[in-house]
Amino acid sequence: MRKLLELEIHDVIEQIELVINYINDNNSVLTVAGNLGQKDCFALNSLLKDRIEVDKPTKNMEQYPFIEFAYKIISEMKIYDLQPVKSSKIQLVPNDLYEKFNELNEIEKYIIIISIYFDKVDLKELYNKTIVNIQSCHKNIIKILKEIIYLGNEKICQNEKYKNEFGVLWKLFYSFKCLGLCKLELTDNKDSKKLISSLESTQLGKIIFRDIIKLNYLKVIFDINDSSNSEFKIAPKGKYKIKSSSYSSSSIQVETIVHTLLEILENDIDGKRLMNFIKIME
């Protein structure tokens, strides 16, 4: 299992670093909205494993699902300074924290990335178009996660049971794919909207999804009220009351969501180096 986890983590880091390296090599300048421009996204897309079909640089960053995801993560890493350039534009310039990020091994980098996703990225902002659907479909999301955990290497294919969820929630599950937690295939429906055609868990997913389910994490971040589940037992350190309308930006999130992963891979982690990066990043 350990070797498989390392391979799955490697695939995630490889693609995230591809975006980082592109930004560095091409002196990327941001749009007025603070995103990568159309030409950069078009060129970067051609380098990715998970690329979209596009023949000219006319799409904005949010139309490239992986680039949008990776850029959100990279922005929260704080490894770039925003430097003004001519015509009042802003360029991303690597800073000292970027150098420290490069000193981390792949396991440590993954801990940073998945911690940022669950603790720093505003998922309600990232999925603002589907937030109502996430709230209304929460119970079935948990059913899907449980099913793909226990199916092992088998896929859940599109069916009537999850027809709604596989349509409106594709972007949430796609983000899980970007983190190496699942494999999925997408197709377009008759209205040219994305639809999950098949879904299966990775080994990483089996570990992380169990924690998500156990901690009712989706209920917390998406403000899904359930007074009977307002208190969670977290790791071995006791109980923390988490209000359904907010969640804390703290190391608790790292500990709760990835604590099992940390235990499995602890021999590959330099705790001092990792915590030093997190401290500076915060």
C-alpha cells in the first residue's frame, strides 16, 4: 500500500509543479481579475495529462478545470510575490517561500497541498455555482464516497441512483481527482454540460474519504445544518466544537483530514521542515 500511495502522490505533485514551472519559465502576467491569461492557459493546457480539447486561446482560466484548481492551491501557498510591470499589470515572482517549497520532498509537498485544499481554499467560493446542490445532495455524496471506498478497484458508472449528483457535482469530484483521491471520466450531456460517467476511489481516496465521512467535513464547510452532529471527536486529542456556519483555519484541519496519511508515511516526512514551511506560509 505504501508504494501505491507514493505513486499516487507523485502524480499529483508532478501536475501541480508543471503549473508552477510554467509560471516561472514564462513570466506569467495576471489578468485584471487576478487569473492566468488566455494565452498562458492555452499553452499550459497542452502540457497537462488532464487537458481539455481546445484549438485556440479564447477560454478564460475558469474554463480549464485543472488549471483553475491548481492556481487556487498555488495562490494559497504564498510562494509568489505580486510584482507590478508595465501597463499596470501584475506578474508572479517566486519568493523565499518558493525556495523552501522546493526543499520539501513529494510527501511533504502533498501534505501542504491537501492541507491547503481543506483548510485554506474557500470551497464555497470555488463551487459557488453548485453550493445549493452540494447542500441538497449531501447525503448522497456521502453514500457515493462510502460506495467507492468499499468497491475497491471497481467503478461506479452513471446510473439512475446518482444521476443528479453525477451532473451537478462533477466539479467537486473533479477536485478530488486533482488531489489523487479518485479517478473519474467525464462526458457531455445533451446540453453540453459536464457529467461524470464513471468514478472510482484511489488508495489515497480510501484513506481521506473515511476521514471526511467520519468528521462530517462537508457539512461543516458547506454550512449544512445538523445540530445532532455539531461536536466531533478529533484524532486522539479530545473534542472540539465546530459550528456549522464556520470552520477554523488551523492545524486541526491538517490533523483531522490527513492524520492517517501522516501516520502511514511519517518515516518519509521531516516534521521540522514541514512545520517550518506551514508556519511561514500562515
